[in-house]
Amino acid sequence: MKQSSSSIPRSDHTAALLRSRIIDGDFEPGVLLAESAVAREMGVSRVPVREALFTLEREGLVEFSDTGRAYVKDLTPHDFEELYVLRLALEPVAARLAAPVLREDCSRLEKNIKSTSKATTLLQVTQLDLDFHEIILEASGNARLLKLWHSLSSELELWLGRLHRSKQLQTRGTRAETVSSHQGVVEAFKTKSPTECERLMGQHILSWREWLPVLPEKK
């Protein structure tokens, strides 16, 4: 059960708000996140803002300069390539391990797809997309795979959010394509062997490869 906003520590609430705005592109890469300005905008003191920025630094969304100023991290094409390679290493294996479980019950994945089809923002599509893949990681039963996934989840959300926005600018079909491709994944879990599910998950991730070169190189 989710906590009410009043019961969540102020620094955690501030971190959640900043995280969403970074993932959504509201705070663009390289933007200065001055403690005083963020505190005023969010109606909190500087202490929870400072704690939130440290949290987001650990997650890979914020970086500090030598003078201690916080900036939205600007992932380079090399950073995106590394995250892409890690997805290819983790997720096909998870799909193979999860296949017997999901063959019996894909209801969580189907519910996720239904929610994605009704999403009204790209941020919702991005969050539901990652949730879809996390369900598969959980179904794999491999706690270490899931732990590795969680350690990358914030950067993966940033990675996927930028790819979704890039695709949306060019095709306007991000939500529809996400729904369609995830329906294909679910169908595979229902009808294909674990080995085939592993192969098809690799193909699913590879389908995003073409969008990596459109991301500008950091100067």
C-alpha cells in the first residue's frame, strides 16, 4: 500500500518530485539545480532539497561540480550505449527464467498493457514500460538479477524517457508501439518456449537500437 504524501519524509517527497521532472525532461540535461531556487519553488527548506539531491546523485540522475553545485546529469551516447548493453545482458536471461511462471499467469503484464494504452503522458508511458519489464525480472525468481535491475532503474528510466521523447517527436507513435510490442512479448510467454522467449526479448530491446544515434553527443 502506498504511503500518503503527508507520511512520506520531506526529503523523499522532494526527491520524487525532482526525479519525475528530470525523467519527464522538465529539467533538461545540464540544468543547475540550485538548492535555494528549488526550495522556494517546492515550498520546503534547503535541507530536504540537499538530501534529495544526494539521493538523486546516487541514482545517477544528478552530478555535483567541484564547487558543490548540483546539475541534472547529461547522459552521453556512451552512457546510453552502456545502459543498452546492460539491458541486453539482463533482460533476455530474465525472460527465459520467467517464462514458465508467466506461461501460467500473465495477468500483471496484461494489466500493465491496459494501463499503458490509457496513458495520457509520455512520462506515464515510460514508467509503465519499466514496470512491465520489472514484472518480468520479478517473475524470473532470480534475486540478484532483480537487484542489478534496481541498481540501474533510475538511469534506465532516464534512458527510456529520452528515447520515448525522441521517438515521439519523429513518429507520434510511442504509446501505440509500446503497447503493440508488449502485447507481442505477452503472447510469446503464453505460447513459446523459454529459449524462444529469451530470443524474442533480445529482439524487443534491439528494436530501440535505431534511436540511440539521434541523441546528441555531449560537448
